Amino acid sequence: MRKKKHKNKAQHFPIDQLSDKKIILTGPPEVGKTTLKLTFFDNINPVKLLDRTNPILEPTRGAEISHYNMFNSEVGIFDLAGQENSSWYGESAKIFSNTDILVAIFDIKTRLGEITDFIISLLEIKKKYCSEAIFYIIIHKIDLISRYDLYKKIRYLKKFLKLKEKDQKSFEILTTSIEKEYFLDTYLKIQEIILSAVKRDIYYIPITDYEDLNLCTKIILKYEYGVNYYLINLHNEVKIPESRLEKIIELLKYLQLIKIKSSDIGEYGQQFRLTDRAYFLLSSIKKLQNNILDKIRIKSSSQYITIDTKSENPKPSELVPISIDSPEMLFYIFSNIKKKYLF
């Protein structure tokens, strides 16, 4: 549906009725709030978003509100225009009411004084309108700074927050970038935010879903980026029923991991290739997959996350535990984000 934009009209939003869960993205102008949302919730090609010579984004105006179906919940994401912070932190502050997840996003090159001033204002808003909200601070575009300078900046912020917030569990600092070498790590951190929003609704993952997701992971690892392959070859190699392969292909397309090239010689005469998005994930997924068995051995059962099925009493044989930081969980989370409508 067409996106409608609202400007300084927060007091008119039916904000208590929009969704089961509410996430607010806030921060100074042009720090990457919308870029993160588009990359990880709307599956936009990160290469296009990184192309600074041909920008595809216009500055956000007002509050852009998107609704998504995530598992058993509807989640509303409020992307607040940084140019209008004087309004959000003034006469339109009611937009923060009943927020479940509060995410403050800063460019790594934002001055520390500006970050701390912003956080002070936000903590006052949080105390007044959403005291129970989980609070994340994202330092974005970390590819633009050295690891040592990043360490110094994060250490300073932690010391500052320790003085301002006695409860150290009430906030978390995350570092992100959509550049290739940081892409999966950022993916997992956005996943963490999503899971914290819908955690009460997560129970079981059906083994059939796990097998499909595992096959998606294997396909991404098997094929090379930049090379065209015929779908008929994929069909012959995976050796699964045609109906299931069609489901896998649709899932990979939805996740923007493969791109199909049309053909005049039938469906399986078509070619596919890995997308830029898949390329960004490839090397990190290999590391993640290589380490996952060792992690499983040391994790307790409480550190597994499982997803609800429609069955009220699913049989144990129909379920499988899935590690939070596995490729399968990553694909499961983002394959279950369905955009419902936009305001």
C-alpha cells in the first residue's frame, strides 16, 4: 500500500490501538534510522542504500509508521524524522506513549556531547511516557571509524549512562553497519530487538520449517555470487519434491537472497543468481555455521528459542530446538515479518 506521511501530528495518531507491540526509532537527522529499517524489515538491497553517489532515500518527514505481522503479534515501527525532534521532544511527545522498544540511533561521527544531550532528553521522555520500555542505543556506521576509536566512544557512553541510569539492565548499546563485513552482525542485533518485542509469543518451531530454513542456508553456501545457475540444476541437486522446491524458491526470493531471470523455455529453464544481500551474508554465515555446534554444546535449554505453531499441544517429535544465533533462526525471524499496512 502507498505510504502516507504525517508531519507533527503525533497527538492525532490512535497510538494506543495501532499494534500489539510498538517500536520507536529516534535520533538526530541523517544517522541511518530509515536505512536500517529498509534493509532489515523491508529487504531492500543494501548496495543501493550504500551508494552515496546515487542516493535513493529522501529525509523522513513526520512519523513514518509501518505495521508488520511477526509471529503472533502485530508490531508497529515508528520512524521519527530527526529534523522534527524539537516537536517529538516537545508538544508531540505523546507519540512515545505505550512504547515497548525504544531505539535511539546515532551516527558514529555524532559528537559525544550531542549524543549525551540527546540521551538525557530521551530518558526524561522514557520516564514520563514509557518507563517500562526496553531501551537500545545504536551506534551506526561503525565502518567509518577505527576499532580503537569505537572502543573509546562506547566506553565513554557506558560510563555516562552508568551515572544517569542506576539500573544497567534497562539499556543496551549496539554497534551496527550495513557494510558487508558487519552485515550479519547487524542482522543479528536487529533480530535481538525483534525478539525482545515479541518474546512472550515465541514457543516452538516445527521441524518442517527448520528443514526448509536449513535448506535455504545450504543453497546460499553452495552457490557462488556473480554466477548464473539454472533452476533445473538446483532441482536435480537438492532432490526434493517439486512443490517443496517451489516453496524454498519463494522463500529465498522473499528474503531477497536470490534473483530469478525469466526464460522462454519453461520454469526450470529459468536462471537464478545470488543477490548482493546474499553476498553480504555469505562469509559471516559460514563462520556462524562452523561455530554453531560448539555453541550448542555449552548452551542450556533456556538459551534456545522456539516458535509457536497453530497446534495448542504440539508433539515433541514435530518440534526442534533452534539456536538464537543460527542462520536458520535468522532466516526464520525475517521470513515471518509480513508487512501489513502503512500509515
